[in-house]
Amino acid sequence: MSRDQSHEQILEGGASFTLFPMTDDEAALWRSQDAEIRAQGGNLNTLHAKAIILEVVQRCPLLDGKYMIPRLVDDLLRRHKGLSQAVERCWQEGNSTAIRRLSVLRFPTVEEVLKKYPFDLVQADHDDDATHAQDVVLLDRFKDTPDAQFIISEVVYHFPRLDDVYAQVYEADKLLHRHKGLREFVETCWRTGSLSTIRRLSLLQDRRQLMMPRTSDAVNAQKTATIKAWDMSFKGVHHVRLVHYLNELIRLPHKIKHPYTNYLPIVQSAGTGKSRLVHEAAGLVFTLPFNICHAMNNNDYAYPLPDKRVREYLTTKEPNYERLRARIVCFIIALFDQTLRALKRSGIGKVDSMKSFALKWREYLGSADGRARFELYEMVINDAVKHAAEWTESETSEDIDILGTEVAPKVTVLIDYINTCIVHPTHADLEDLKVLLYFDEVHVLSDLTVEKTADGPECNYFDALISSLRYLIGVPVLTIVLSTNSDLSKLSPPSFSHPSARVSAENIMLLPPWTESPFDAIEEGRPFVRENTVTLDQVSKVEFMINFGRPIWSSRWNSGDFRVQQSIIDFARLKLMGRKSHNNNSQTKDDSKLAALCSRLMLHLEPWREQSRATDFRLVEGYMRIAFSVPKHCEYLRAGYPSEPILAEAAAQEMDHMASTF
């Protein structure tokens, strides 16, 4: 026997056997395995080729596992003349590394299988980060290569462009029996980590999807669905109830006479329509809306688009708390000043009621794809920057209070102008809330800290905003703050842990957060099916289940294309498992499991222990748990998972997916 070093072959009895290349690390590992085999196996030098191959393949995962079956090894040795002598000679010479490198023992490559079985592949799509991450999760689920029917089922289930028929294992198995070589091809792709090649199989494509225009990825379809959903008719009267509550607060001035009491947090789980709720309220009362989310968060299909200049202004780094408050007060002054000028330019003119005026103003801000809103806030920020530049770090709290005296007159002038535009004002028009501000995605501010004083505790930018809003107390103006990632301890802390010494000392009760949002919303309270008109099979379908629970399911289904509809359960799974942040720490994994269990079993967490309260907060913030109510003291919330078919199905599939780790 000779070894051809240039062509990496073993020559034996006129036959040649190709060798795969190896790394230094592989060589070292294999030498240690050889020593172990010889130590355990006694006189292995006398073994014949079949026993040697069985022993080597069993210990080397790079080799084809089918050669751990004796009859298949016999077939291999019969097919390749000279292989028995080559294997035995290598073993006797202590060169078992060459045996491991034999191409006949290795798994075939995808290219080699395609030469044998030329399956049609569609043009490759660009896989986004989420798809790559999902591939890693699938490959990590199994220690060994699963059977081909399970591979097809998993790949199809997690990729919406494929025919969902093959997400069922028995249908995938039938497909394998119809196409010779498909099993070998699929398992080879799995072993080599080439799941994208499986997704390209023409056999697996959904023909309905192939007739649709193709995009670089599914993100555009999701964004389009979100934008269309925003324009759908709003179901229910929750916005009316919200405005009614705000009007009650204005009529009871003793409730908002203290600092930090003229703002209302909205705390609720994702998908409940918080942003749409305040948008609808803006059609009932004159509103100045702000969306201050980061641009990077807009990849999650956020809509409306963020007010970038406002966010940049409010999050500009300042050396101390007082300087930050001065900056925000300058913003408030410029806001009401420039809003009055914008109103005079808008051409709204005379209207019959305050409601009509509010609706026309909302339409004006949204006209020309939000151009009027953009231009207004540009002027506000430019004006505020000029005012803020006049302040120095040496300014004291008393100086800022002097600056704050400019706020109320600006608001009064604006309100007086609005009143002159109402032709037939009612008593309610004169007594109710006149101006509403709302800040969406306010966690952007609560996550930023600033030193309060030289020897005082740290506060966050949200604290500075709320503190600055105290100069609006005494005028019919209220502020709403909301966020998908809301933290109750930051948005509405109990008085004993409030950053304001005055609130803590005087035990001032803040406004408890608003939690009421649409759930099981139906058109005008009418049932959407008649009794005895649907079958059990119909009510178990996704298109029926989306009518129950939070509004995100029906709005996405009714406004999305086939890709959005097909992926609605996967979308719910991502939301339920809190995967938006891609945070894989142990706490996140435990919360994900608890969220799935709570959704299926309706587990209740008692608020008497700190750990339970903290868990409730986290589940509402990131794992779709519904907040039922918050007591006046704001020390905890009441929450749970009410009956919601889409989320229950998502939880069931996720529990099945994580069965080995539950």
C-alpha cells in the first residue's frame, strides 16, 4: 500500500480511495481516541476490516452513522474492491486517521446528493437575522439528525412561504415516499446546517405564495399590515370612556392640585391598542401627540413613525437634573407658542363643537403623510433650542420656577383662541379638558438617568418631564404617558418610593394608571355569528379565533396578506415568549416558560410577596399578560391571562416546542 501525498489518496491493490482534509485539532483528537480504543479493545491488531470500521464510525461523528450497522458495512466492503485490505493495513500501521478520512465513510455533501437526485430549487431569498436565529434554534434542538419527515415538518412550520400542508409529519412522510432520494437530500442538508437549501426545494413551495410579488423579506408585508390596521375602523367606546375620565379629573381640581398629579400613565400589555386608543381620543379633545421611540425600534413595524427631532431634544445629555428640567420647560413654552401659530395657519376656522375642532386638528397634523406635524415640531424644537441656550448649569430650582411662570400664560392664550373658533359652545365645551398631550414609547426617557443634585439620588429623564409638567397645574391641560415596555415602578411609583421628596413626605396619591383597553371587541356590541350557524371545525380555525382577545389579532389578519395571516400564530408565539429583545438570559427563559404555563392554566400570582409583584410587572411588560387594575397606592397590579384562543394556541405550540426543557 502507498499513500499519494499530492492527491490525498490511499492506493491499495490497484484501487484508490480519496481522503478528506483534516485539521490539526482533529488529528490530535483522533490520536487520543485511537489510544483509548486500543486500551479498551485488547488485541485489536488482529481485527478484520468490518470490526475496525464499526469501531471507528461509532466514535467519529463526522462519519456516516449508517456504517454502525454490520450489514451495511458488508455491502460497502463488497462494493469497493481493496477497501478491506486498505482499512486493515492502516489499522496495523497505527494510521487510523486515514480511515476516518476515507471519503466512502463520510456523509455525502449536498452537491453530491443533487448530482444523484437533481431536485429543482427556487431562487434563493435573502435570509434575515430572525431566520438565521430560527435555524440555529432548530439545529440545536436535536443531538442527532432527526428523520427527514420531522426535518421537513419543522422547517415548513417556521417558514411562512412554504406549503403548510407539510408542517404535518404524516404529509411530509408521504412526500418522502413519492420522491426517491428526497430523504437523503433533506438529512444531508440538516447535517451540513443548510436549512436554507431545504427551504428552496420546489416541492415545498406554496403555489399561492409563488403567484404573489416577491420581496427581499417578509418585513414589508408586516409593515404594510400594521399601517393598514391603523386605518381600520376602531371598535368599541374605550376612547370615549378615557376622555370622560379625563374630563372628570378637570372638574375635580383637588385631584390634580399637587405636582406629579396631572399626568395619567396607561399601563397595559402589548397588542391591546394603547397607541390607537389615544389616537382616537385625539378626535374628541384637542391633542398634541408625540411618539418618541428610537428609530431602531421601528423595525418592529412601529406606526405612526417617531417624532425624531422631539426625541433627540428630550434625550440630549445634560449634566444635572435642574439643567434638564430647564431644557424641558423651554420645550413646553415653545410647544404652546408654536401650536398657536400653526393653528392660525391651518385654516381650520369656525366649527360647531370642540369635538369637531379636535377632529379637524388631528386630520391637519396627519395631512400630507404627517408633513404638518413634522413642520410644527421642527419649529418647536428650533425655538426651544434658542431658549435653552440662554440657560447655564449654575441655574437653581428657583430660577427654573421663574421660567415656569411663562407656561400658563402661553397655554391660556392658546385655549382662548380655540374657544373663539367654537360657534356654539356647550357647557361641557367650556368646562372640560381643553388640551391633551400624550407621549408614546416613554420608556425611552425612563431608561436615561441624570444626577439630581451634587449629593442627591439619580433620577431619570421621565422624572424630569413629569416634574416640568407641574407648571401646567391650574389650566385645563393633562398629559398621558404610555409605552409597550412600560415599567410601573418608573411610570407610576408608589408615594413611599417616589423620586420627589415632597411626594414621599406628604404621601401624595398620584393618579393610578389606566388599564382599560379593548378586549373581545365586537362591532357595536353585536355578535358576529348567529346561533347554530357555525360548526366545531369552523370555530377551531384561525380566521375565527382572531375575533377574540386583544385587537391585534383581528386587525393584522384583516389588513395583512396571506403571509401575515399564515404567520399569525408564530407572531403570537414571539410576542408571548418575549423574543423581541433577543435576550437569552436565564431570567428571560424562566419568564417565557411561566408565560406559556399561565396562558394555558390561568395561573394567578398573589401580590403579597415582592417576587410575585416583580414577576407580574415583567409578564405584563414583555410577555402578553393583561393588567386588570392598579390600586390607588400603585404598589402592585392585578393581572392575568384571560381566555384568548390565539395566545392559548401559541402557548400550546411553544410548550410542545420546548417539551424537553419544561
